[in-house]
Amino acid sequence: MFVFGNFLSAAAAILDQILWLYNLVVFVAVVLSWVSADPFNPIVRALRSVTEPVFAWVRARLPFAMLGMLDLSPMIVLFAIWFARLFLVRSLLDLAQRLH
């Protein structure tokens, strides 16, 4: 069972890094939305193509994500990432530890 424990430990570490990276991408996208970034810049387009589908999904599922002109979907996504890192990654690590 130690092999499966090592697999879960590695999967938890990779998932944690992916979530951390997406957290950073969302944060940069939010900061770029506050300034007048060139919409034709390839970096800005890449950030929007990675974050906008998730933001649109949150806006479609949670009607309170849009309060007039205020878009709360990035904050909801950041909280979801935070929750996933605290709950899911730690649960995987605890399970991996028990299988060792």
C-alpha cells in the first residue's frame, strides 16, 4: 500500500502547485482588469482565455456574482481555490500518510 500512498502524496503535491499557479493567474488577471491593458497583447489574451471561462461559469451558476457593475466572480474563484488547497490537498496528504 505504500506505493499508492506515494502516488497520492505526489498527486496532492502536483495538485497544490497547479492550484497555486492558477491562483496567481487569477490574481494577475484581476490586476490587469484594473489597468487599461492592451486587449491585443498576447499575454493579456492568454490570461483572459484561461480565466474567463471559469469566471463565466461562476457568473452563470451564482446570480449574486454580479452586483451591478461589480464582478465578484474572481473573488469567488479565489475562495474556491483556497478551499480546495486547504481541504482537498490536505485530505489527500492525510490519506497518503495513513497508507504509508
